[in-house]
Amino acid sequence: MTDKPANDTPPDRLAINPRSEYFDADKLQRGVGIKFKDRVRTDIEEYCISEGWVRVQAGKTVDRKGRPLTLKLNGPVEAWYEDLGENPPVAKA
């Protein structure tokens, strides 16, 4: 009963901002790897696999409340948990 495929792949949408409805600290703590357009990225603020986009911070620019401005980039997104070793199950569209 150790096979839990639903728990072995990250959710379809996840955000690192605690104010977002897609924030999940438990899943983020496991470490989520993101590949966007065939390149592993470490600067992702939020992603959605099914819709094919990621949000990244726009440099050091912030809004009037001090929150970073983000850009939405479109393309193929893949996600996996980094705590599963060398060949983890990958969630992709």
C-alpha cells in the first residue's frame, strides 16, 4: 500500500505566495522542481500545468504595497517533487 500516485506528483497549480488560494506549505516543503520550455527554473512564483503558464518575478520591481510584480509566461510546464530521487514521476499536460 505504499503506491500513492496522486501524492507522488505535484498539484496542477501551485503558488509560493501565502496569500494565494493555491498556496500549500506542505507540498512546497517537499521541494517542487519546475521545467518550463525544456529548461529547469528556480525562479517560479506560481505555475499551472493544464493551462501551460508560469509566473516569474519581473526583476526587482515592486508594486506600491511592496509585493513583487510578476510576468505570466506561456509554454509547456512540467513539475515533480525533488524529494523522490533521480527519476520522480513528472506531472505534465
